[in-house]
Amino acid sequence: MNLVVRDPFWKEFSTLSNRLGRLLDGPREDQPDFLGSWSPAVDIFDKGGEVVIHAELPGINKEDIDVRVENNVLTIRGKKERKEEVKEEGYFRSERAYGSFSRSFSLPSTVEVSKIAAEYKDGVLTLRLPKADEAKPRQIEVKVS
């Protein structure tokens, strides 16, 4: 027979310790920083002749988005403003992030920077980064001799 000693305070202490650790470590990459900055989620994929970036920017006006390339670094910047003032005592929970954001990506030399296109629809920014012809896959004919 095994005797198991239960400590009724261990679970509460463990939970408190975890919460304090998260508070002192700051926000994780997958959590927004509610104190004024956040980072939009992105998907980046190769679509043969181009690289495509989808960035989630819900609730942001097109005019508040800035996309630029400098020294082969693509940067997406902007700001998400709180639209309405709500009295603090009216909140049950507030999780939506507001404030400025910035994401930067190093571009491979195979991208034709002058031909990058951007489209914003339904809260998603789509960037199309075409590859130079030299970087695109091509079929080489094999001759029989």
C-alpha cells in the first residue's frame, strides 16, 4: 500500500507562480502586448514564380498601413486605433490589441523588388513578391545522342 500525501496549497501556489512568471517575462510572441504594440500574424509561402505573404490586419484602414522595401528588407507598419471609448467599469474582458505594429522580413536576392504588389481585402493584406526569371524553375530538355 502506498501512502500519498496531498498538499492543498500546492495547486494554488503552482498557478500563482505560473501567472507571475508570464507577467514578469512579458508577452510571448503568440500573444499581443496590450500596452501599445502588437504583431500581426502572417503566412509566407512559395507559389512557384512568386513568394506570397498574407498578414492579418483586422479593423485597420488601408490608409493606416505602410509597406516599404529598403536594403532588401520588407517592412509592414501601421496602427490600430480604438474606435470607441468605453468606461472601464463596463468591461467584462478586453483582449483585442490596439496600437502600432511593425513586421520586417529579409528578402532573398531572387525577388524583383520593383514588381512587388499589395492588396488589402477583408482585413488581410496580401503581398505578391515575384521572383526574377533566373530564379524561376524551368524545364531542361534532355536530348538523346
